[in-house]
Amino acid sequence: MEDMEVEVAPASSEASVIVVSESGSSTEEEDVPMQVPGPSDRARLSVRRAVRRRHIIGSNTQFSTHEERMRRLRELIVDNLAERLSGSQDAQRSVPHVNPRLMDPDPSGRHHAGDVNVPTSDESSPTGSSVSTESEGTSAAAQPEEPRQESEPVSESADPVSAAASPAGEAEADDGDGENCSICFEPWTSAGDHRLAALRCGHLFGFICISRWLTSGGNKCPQCNKPAKRGHIIFLYARKLKAVDNAEEVRLKSRLELEQGSRRMEQLEVAQCRQQMQLMADENVRLRKEVEELRRWKAQAAFSSSQGPSHSSSQRQDSSSGGHYVFSKAVLVSQTGGSRVLSYCEPLGCLLASQPSPQATFLPGFGVKKISTATLKPSQYVPIHSKQIRGLAFSRQQDGLLLSAALDNTIKLTSLMTNTVVQAYNTGRPVWSCSWCHDNNNYIYAGLANGSVLVYDTRDTSTYVQELAPLRSSCPVVSLSYIPRAASSTFPCGGLIAGTLEGGCFWEHVEGTTYTPHILPLESGNCTDIQVEPDSRHCLVTYRPGRANPSLRCVLMELSRTPQTDSNQQPVCSCSPVQTFTAGSSCKLLTKNAVFKSPAGEGATLVCAGDEATNSTMVWDAGTGALLQKMPADLPVLDICPFEVNQSSYLASLTEKLLKVYKWE
């Protein structure tokens, strides 16, 4: 683009002509007769000048030729000159002087290339001025026009130009900022070439305007100068865009979120405080119960001391010579009750007590509660059955696999390592007891309510492999105990002892799934439980009170087998009583007792049984038949389990709600 020089003469009573040279040639300043606008035309002239300037600036990108740009620039210069003339003191005086070069053509028939004719009449052009030039040197004749006198003043309300210059007009212009293109200042449309478009920076334009801007060499946004290209243009589908002032709303929302967060924290603190208060209340209840138990124990000790001195002295002597059990801790198993059986898992070092689900609404059924023997604290609940559990047993493989029997017609194998049921068998009838085969851990037994015993192979998940039918009446099998096979002269065979309400039967395990039944000589009709001490081959039979014997009796029996004298005659297995222990006169529940080796050693054996009449656990010496201890309980004792931890011997007694642990000292 060639250099361009612009010279503007200072305003005076004689208007000056602006000479524009494109080729760099010299220019002259000559007088031109012009008519200066009056005071009423100043406002309109100023507004028209502003509109024209904005139109020229916004349209620069739409004209690619050099002549178009030069013409727009001259119009802008003339508008500036007209504004300056409108502020002079001689605004209403016309200039009669005429440049002779504009009136007389040169001999060549041309006008000078730099001459400009500037009529200032309102009728000459919409903007109040006009410029006529020829870029190639063509002639132009300037004829001054007489100023048109206004017959009456023009009010601001009648003149649209002055109305646009007023503050109301500015407000209307501001309201339209969200509807006009910032390049051409024209309203954008929802369709067509001038539809609403935007760049990546977020500024809005008419599509044709921003497209021409970027095509003609512009590589930046016209508003923020961020890099842009034609591929960045995207269409927006909106007729009008207006930004709503929501700063107050955002501030209130942030304050609301802060308040909600603080409220949640306060609610969490309140919940934690409530939980701590509940724990403290439970601890208070537990301590109160222990205090009551200690008071009862103290009263019973005082009462027993008041009985004959000879009996108490002998009892104390027996206890002091071999040791005794000392109360260690009471553990709450179930707040609502329902606990029934107890067992000890040596590999995991925990006691297992059956109980109903603590969350019966969400997780109905029954399971076992784990109680750590190291801390004597309950750890977790494991759901297993849908009805009450009547039997728990562990194998001797140290694998933590629990066998459970329940009244929901199933026996299940549960892995205590993962707390999940790994195998379930449907027996078709309620199961009252269960046991492992200690000679072959692949076999398990289930005692049913009809008196039969089902033999299952854990390698077969379909059904049982054999049924041991009842020999007498079809009473429920309340207890199952397996005696492992051992080289003993008195009782060398192994098998299963099944106890029912009508008596007991020893099923000798010959081989595989072959069993030989032997009816045990027990009292009929009053048997409630049979437990076995496998090493000494002693079994403990419990009889409930009856007409002949009004007290609870625990009879220790020794198993024996007659030698085989003839090949046609099979050996007979039987049992004979050794010692009888008596307790209270009440026995409404089918409690489970225990017979085990004494922690004092020397081959001694202890017998433990629960006494419903006094709600206590009674401990006898199996050799002498003497009562060693009577440990009180808050409810009838349902099951008893001895165990050892870290070379220390313990005894656990279970009621419907509590588990009491005693340590041998």
C-alpha cells in the first residue's frame, strides 16, 4: 500500500480543503466556499459522524480494494472537518471564497487529482457531507449550494438522530449489545449468512463477518486478540443472548453449601456422641450385672460356710489340692436371647455361640457369634441358617471348617476363614444334632427328628450315602458323639453314639459305610444328653427328674466290648455305670453337659453340668464324685465347653444371653 499524507488546516472563518495524496506528490491548501451548519444541526451532525465512523471502522474488513479503503478514509476526514467547523465562532457565516482551481478546469480538460469538493448542506448526503474524488485524475466540478434555512426548530423527540444521541438512545443501544455483531454492529440472525457464531475464546459475531475477518488475513479474535482461525468458528442456536447477573445467587449457593456441610458435620458428631453414650450405657448394664453376680456368689459362699463344717472343709480341701475355676469375664452374646449351643475352634482361637440374627429386620435367620479367646470380646456375627441351630462340631484337621445342624432341615459346612457357607445338604427333616467322623474326615453325620442318622460324604454334594434307621422308637436324636478307633483292650473299636429321648445306640463303624448297631443299656424315657470323653472311653449320660428319681442325674459310664469267642458270634459293645452325680429337681430344657480331663492332670476327670434349679454350673470330680464348685449364672446353663489357650485352661458356660468364662487356677 502506497504512502498517504493527510494535511488538515486549522479551523477559521475560511474553511480549508484537505488534500490527500496517494503518490506522495505535493498538495496545496486552497479555500473552498462552504456553508457552516447552524446550532440546530450540530447534534445531528455529531451523531451522524459517530454512526459513519463506526460503520467505516466496522466495514474495513469487507472491502478488499485499495480504492474502497481510500474512499472510506476521505469520508471520515471530511466528517472530522465538519465537526471542527461546527464549533467555530463563525458557524452561521458562509464562506464566499471559492478556490479558482475548482472553478476553472485546466487546459487539459482535467481537474487536479487532489482537489476535493465539500458541500456541507444536509441535502447533499445522508451524513451531512460528501466527498467526490477521482483516483486516476478525472475532473470534478464543485458547485456550492445555498444553505437551507430551517423554518422551525427540530425537537429531540421528532428527530430520530437526536433521539439516538439522547441518554435514552444510549440505553437502548446498550440493551442491544447482546443482539448485535461487534464487527458490523448489525443484529445477527438465527439463519443465513449472518447467523450467530462464536470463536473458541467465547466472543460472538455474525458468521459472514468473522469469516471475512479471518479470510482476509486476520488470525486473531477482533475483541481479545487470541489466536483464531476459520476452523474455530462454531454456530450457536439462540436468537438473543443476555447475561443474567447471578453473582448474588452464586454467593448465596456457596454459603448454603457451607452451611449444609457444617450441619452434616454436626449431625455426624451427634451420631458419634449417641453411639458412645449407648456403649457407655451397655457397659454400665454389664457392670451392674457383674456386681449382682458377685453379691449372689458372696451370699451363696456365706450360706455354704454356714452348712456343716466337715462338708465345706472337705470341699475346700479337694479344691485347694487340685485347683479351682475363677470367674474371668462375662460376654453378652444376644440381647434378646435365643442362644443354644457352644463350640470351640482351636485353629482360629475363638468360641462360637449360636444366636438369632441381631438385625432380624434386614437379615433374618440364625448364625454364630465369634468370641476371641485372647481378648474375650465378641468380634462378628456369621449368618448360616434360617431357623434355630441345634448342633455345632469341628473336625480334627485344623482347617476351621464348621459343621452346623438346624431345624430348617439342613446341615451346612461353613468356612470360618471367609465366613461363608461352602456346602449345604437338605435332609428333608429337622436336624437336632451333628458330628464328624474322626476316623475319616470325609464323612459327617446328621441326627434327625425321626430318630434316624444320615451319613454324608463331603465329596458327594448331591445326597447322603447311607441312613442309619432307628431300632426302637422314632424319637429325635438329641446328641451325636464319635469315638475314634484305638488299640485298646477294653474298647478297641470306633463308632458313633446316638442319644435319643428313649435311650442310646452305639453304631460300630466296621469299614467304609458299614455300621453295626449296639443298643446301650440305658434308662428309657428320661435320657436328655450323651457326651463322650474319647481318650478314657467314658460317656456321660444325663437323665431328667422322674417319679423314681426326683433329681437331675448325670451318670458316668465306661464303654466295654465283649471278646469274640466264636466266629459265628459277633462281639457286643456295652456300657456300665461308674459314678452318679445329682443336681436340682428341675430340668425343662435339653441342656448339654461335659466330661473332660482335669486341668490338674494326674489322670483326673471332671464332670460339668448345668443346674436349672439354682441357675448355676456344677463341677464334680469323676473319681471321687465330690462336688468341687458351684458357679452361679443369671439364667439356666444350656451348654458347657472346656478349652485351652496359651497353656491355660478355661471353662465357658452359655445361657440364652451371656457367655461366662472361668479360668483354672
